[in-house]
Amino acid sequence: MDTKKIYKDRLRSLNSEFAAKTKRDGFLSILRLALFALLVVIVIFLFQWNPLVAIIFIYLAISAFYFIVKNHEGIKSELKVLEALIELNKGELESIDNNFSFFSSGQRYQDDDHPFSMDLDIFGNKSLFQKLNRCSSISGENHFAHLLKDHLKEEEIVAHQIANQELEPQIDWRQKFFAIGQHTEKDPLALEKLLSWADSEDTFFTPRWIMILVPLFCISLFLYLFNFVSMEFSWLAFLPTAYLTRKNHKKISALQNILGRKTAFLKTYAALIDHVENHDFKSKKLQNLKSAFKTEKQAVSKSIKKLSFYMNQLDQRLNVFTVIFSLLFLWDLIWVNRVHYWKNNHAHKLRVWFNALGEIESFNSTSTFAFNNPDFVYPTINQENKILAKEIGHPLLSSKSRVNNDFNTTTKQHIKIVTGSNMGGKSTFLRTMGINAVLAYAGTRSCAKQLSLPYLKLFTSMRTKDDLSDNTSSFYAELKRLKIVLEAVKTEENVYFMLDEILKGTNTKDRHKGAKALILQFLKNKGAGLISTHDLELGLLADEHPEQIENLCFEVDTIKDKLIFDYKIKKGVSKSFNATQLMREMGIEV
């Protein structure tokens, strides 16, 4: 399957459809203007001839005009989705060429203290999150970030693989799902404010009898004063409605501060849920997620649209005409009451709905990644404490530059020491194993021809940095990180670590002594993992512990003073050195 051709064909088709709809949009714009002008002329003529006929005509004309406006708004909505789809397919084509910049990077989810996310490039520019992310809402991105950081439970992985396999070929549904939410700003605080309001008991309403009797009394009193006293005094009739509005002003403002201006935000969620509600899923996992949107009375999408409408009406409270309506009919309190009733009936389910939607959006991301990489494999989770990988490579590298390797190891009391020259591929190999495990535990394809691995807890120490605010040097920061890894090995089950150039911040003799002691302590606590190093003497530990330590290496050849890297892993201790040659190539005299 040529995914690049698929996206190019879709882009061509979408551009044609967009051009046709744009013409129709232009036609309807002209038609609306012309029809409005014509209606004004006809109404003026009819009023001069027969006012009753004019009124009937106005009613019919407004109905017809409303139909045209509604149709035009529908075309505009379709154009927005088509525009988003065009941009998405352009982004997919760029992604195939290893440019993921169209998609959100997830930088806000970066956590330097996380067991592995920083070292394995899970978040940030050119990260795994950015390559996979096809979430339309903030709840989707939140759930997807959680999936990559914390993994699925072991028993859930197969169900997720089945769901991803179902969605893989459904490119129309997947892409429209993504496109629906692209024109709404993703505010990280908006969702949390909404959910906090839903979970709280902070609400108020005005009894219905007050809402009916007070305006009725005020209007009756106004008519009486207007007819039998004077026009100036008649406005005093609305003091009761003004008092009620003023009395609740602070509460209404507080509610509007939480929910105000969230009409577009809520409409997007409603449209995304509607897209799910109108789709038939086959896999049990997706069916269960869709069932979260089933209610006895009405579709969840319609319910959220209602809340959006109520809030839109409440947002009009500062409009001059709405102020008049508040005096006449208690406009503000009418919509606050409706929000109150909505909260009583639905708010307790809001978090469940958004969590289910977020999980489906995560599937949209992982299934799109699987579709884009049909040569990758769905891994198997074994109970044998062994990793078996064939042609495993780094998924963030382009297929043109990626070099794959075969690798197998046990994950109990066994350490692979990886040696090699600078730029030889040691660090990339460690990250390759880690990031493919993350993909496996997210229920999607991994970058390999075959991958079988146990369910592991990953810990890394690769990038450590100093912290001036904490008066911490990079060496001390690394020691703290290594202590965390060692404690995890001692106290937790199924820990697998990847350590790159340990103790690099001290002298050679001290580094060797410390690294050797650390490795032996890992083995004593039945630890397992990969350790890369330039310290070739650490390779001698394999002679002392042949069952528990194995040496692997990456070599480099020099041809006509040029360094040639093959990035293929081999058994044994490296015999290559290239630091001086690299310095020469940089123009530094050695």
C-alpha cells in the first residue's frame, strides 16, 4: 500500500470538492443579497396595495429566506471541514517525509522527572507525540499524553490492537473526526474549568412561580401606570425585575466567568460526539466507549448543544436589547435556570463523556499511525521475560535513513553493555528499544518486522541537566536519576532500564569504579537493562559474569580519512575510536 499516493489522491479530490462548494457559497451569498433587496421592494409595494397581503407575504418570505440562510450556513460549515481536511492531508504527506510540524507537539506534557518520557523523546518538537497525535480536542490530547506516559494495563493491550485494526482502513471517518475540531482553539484551562463546575455543587436558580408572576405583575403595572398615571412613573413598574436581576448579578457573573464564551468549545465537543454516535463500531472496546454516550432521553451531542445554546444566550446579557429583556422578562435568570436544570440532569456524566471522547481520539491517533506504517508490526506481549526483535528501528527516523537491527535478551538479571565510538549508534539503539516498547504498550504498531516482549516498567537515564535554581550540577542530577532507577529495581517488578554513558561527569578512573559498582548492584537486585558506555574496560565484567552480562557494540570504519558508520549492532567490545578523526573533520588540529 502506497500511503503517499493515497494522501495525494485524497488531496486532489478534496481540492476539487472545495472549489465546487466555494462556487456554491459565492452563488448563495449573491442570492441572499439579491433576494433581500427584492423582498424589500415587493413588501413596500404590497403595503401600498394591501397591508394584509403584505404581512402574509412577509411571513412566507422570511421562511424562504431562513431556508436559504440555513443552507448557506451549512455550506460554510462544510467548507470549514473541507479546508481542515485539505490541511490535514498536506500534513500527512509532510509527515511521511518526516516533518510532523503540522501536528501539536504536546510540549506542555513534558515532565523531566518522568521515568522515561524526556529521554525517549515522547513529547516536544519532533517527538513521538507529535508524530502520532491526531486528537481534535484538549481532552483527546490529555488522554493520549496519559497513554504514552503511563501505558495501558497489560490485559487491555490486545483489545486496543483489535480496535486500532478496525479503524485503520476507515480513513474517511478518522480524518473527518480530526477535521471537525480544528477551527476551535484548544485552551488547556477551558476543559478543566468546565469539569470543575460540573463536579461542584455551586449552582442556584429562581423558583418558577417568581419567574412567571413577577414579570407578569410588572408588565401589568406598567400598562396601568402608562394609561392612567403618566409615562414617567410607568417605568417604576419594573423595579421588582431590576431588583431581582441586580440581586443575582454577582452569581450570574461568576457563572459566566466559568462558562462564558465557551459556545464554540462546547459545539466542537458536541460535533465530535455526534460523529461517534452516528458510526457503527465492531470491536468491543470501541462499542463500550460509544455506549458512554447513550442516554434514555436524547443524544449526548444534542444535550451538549443545548448547554452551548444556553450559554450563548447568557453571553448576550450585556447587549443593550438584552438589558431591556431582563427588565421585562428576567432574561438573565431564565437562562441561568436552564443552565441549572441542565447541570442537575447531566453534569455528573460530563467527565465520563469527555473521558470516553478523549479515549476515542487516542484511537484516532494510534490507528492513523498504524495505517501510515503498514510495514510495522503489532507486537505480542509474552510471559517469558524475553525480548525478541527482528529488524527493529527508530520510528522517528525516516525510512530512508533508518537502520534496523535484530535483538534479543532476557529481562531478568541480565545486562547488555553496549560500547562503541562517538556517533556510532549506541544512544539511538537504546532509544529505539524504549520507544518501541512505548508503542507496544499503547496498543499500536511498533517499528519492527517482529517484536515480542514482556510487560515492563521502563526507566531511563540519558539526558541529565544541571538546575541552577536547585544548585544542582549535571553530575549530581545524574546521580539522583540513577538512584531512582536503582530504587525501582530494588522495589518494583519487571523494571527494564536504559542508561546512556553513566557517570560521564567525572574522571575516567572514578567513572569506571562507580559504573562497575552500579552494574554489580543492579545484578544483585536481579535488574535488567541496557547500558551504553565508552569505558571499554567494563566489557571485562562479561568474563566474570558470563550468564548475566553480554557485550554488544557498534563499530566504525575509516576509508580515505572518512568515517563510515553502518549502525549495525554486533557482539563483543568495540575496537573503534573516532574522536580525533571527528575533530579533524570539524577543522580542529589534533
